[in-house]
Amino acid sequence: MIPGQFDYVRPGSLDETLQILKDHEGEAKLLSGGYSLLPLIKLRLAQPGLLVDLRDVSGLDGITLTDDYLSIGARATHRQIHEAPVVRDTYLLLHDVTTTIGDPQVRNWGTIGGSVAHADPASDWPAVLLAAGATIVCRSQAGDRQVAARDFFVDTFQTAIEPTEVLTEIRIPRRSRGTGGAYEKLERKVGDFATVAVAAIVRLGADGRIEGAGIGVTGVAETPFAATDAEAVLVGNAPSDALFRQAGLAAGTQSRPAGDVRGPVEYKRAMAAEMTLRALRRATERALAYA
């Protein structure tokens, strides 16, 4: 289809962008990588009055490790994140997910901020941020606002971002000793959106028991969600396949899939359980290696 008419601007700074959003509140749509938004515009599922291209806005693509968290700028591409030494060496969960997103062209141009702000119910990044307990930083002319990932994804294609805000940064808690993460994805073909995918983080205590856990699930509800019932199964117990299967069953039960070309409801619930099991196995192996 042919897109509807819209105006287009390329601001040169973040301050200029924020002023545009204020002046055109509710009419403007931000463009980062474009791989999520442009297809919707072509199908007229999104019809912004003004498209604001962030291509010339500098300072939003850094990847920095602080004392408390890993900071990822919203305009960092999937490829930049994948190739960052700190991700490759320490944040293996992030390295996992950037391997599975789209194809090379998408990974070269698509951005983490664009993906997170788009909030597709089957996208990869939201599950990772939910599992990691990440914080999402949004900026308006009034200043920065921090939103917990678990409060950010409101509904299908809906987030907590206000119309006058720009998502500027993702903060992922600094990895501690005895912590491991992994991402397991079921897809119809390489580069496809997830039929179901699970991000898991396990933190082991000195006694070898699971001291903390995070599980994010995508593809099997109206929005990615934290599998809190599965997390509750894990905490305080020694890791084992039996425990992981119990957690997987809880994650599958908590899911809310719809039957479609990717499979019926019960199949998707079963795959949510299986992907949870696999992600927990690998996350625990990595936690033991990083003890």
C-alpha cells in the first residue's frame, strides 16, 4: 500500500527534538531505525502527521559500564550491542538476543530504542529487559524520567512513554558474581518474530541455591510479560531439571497465547514451558561459570 501523507523533519539535536514533540504533541512519531515503524506506515496501521527522524541526533548510541549498571543508548544498533566487548564478554544474555534479531540488514540499522518503544508483542528486547529488571530512561523538556521495564509495556504496541518524551537510554543492572542469563527463541524461520521466546536470569547464592531469578516471555500474550509465577518457583531452591520444568509449567500457564498460523494455544503454552526450561539450564550453567 501507499502511505498516507505526513510531514518529515530531521532535527539536529535532542533539545530540538523535544521542542518539536512539545509543539506537535500527539501528532509526531519518532523514527529511529525504521524497521518497525515504516511497514506500519505503508500499511496505514500508523498514520502520523509528522515523522521525526532521529538520524542526526548524536549522543544516544553509547554503551558504557558504570558502577551500578550497563548503559545502552537508545540509538545503539543491534549490531553495535552484539559487538561491544562488554556484552560479548560479560552480558551473554544480550549477546544471545542480538544474534536472533531479524537479518544482517535489520541488525545493522535497527536500534534497541526503536524496538523497545515499538513494543511489538513478539519482539525480542522486551523479554530481556523484563528478565533483567532493566530501567528505561525517557526525557522531556522537564528532565529525565526513569521507568522500570516491568511498568513500561502497557499493552499491544503501547508503552509508558509520554507523547512529549524521547526514550534515551536503557539501564541494565551490573552483572554480579554467580549470575547468568540466556535467551531461547522458537521461530518459524531464521529472522522471524518469535513464536515464543524466553529470557532468563539466575543468581546463585553462596549455598548454591537460587537467590534471585528473572524470566521474560514474548510471543504468547498481548504484550511481553514477566513470568512472576515461574520466578517464585525458583527462588530459594537448588537448581535442577525438575525445578526448571516446574518453573516452565508455571510460565506456560501464565501465558495468554492466541491460536494463529504459528500454532494453536496449547502448543504455544507447551513451547513457553520448554523454552523456559532451556533458558534456565543455560543461564544456570553460565552462573556457575561466573561464580
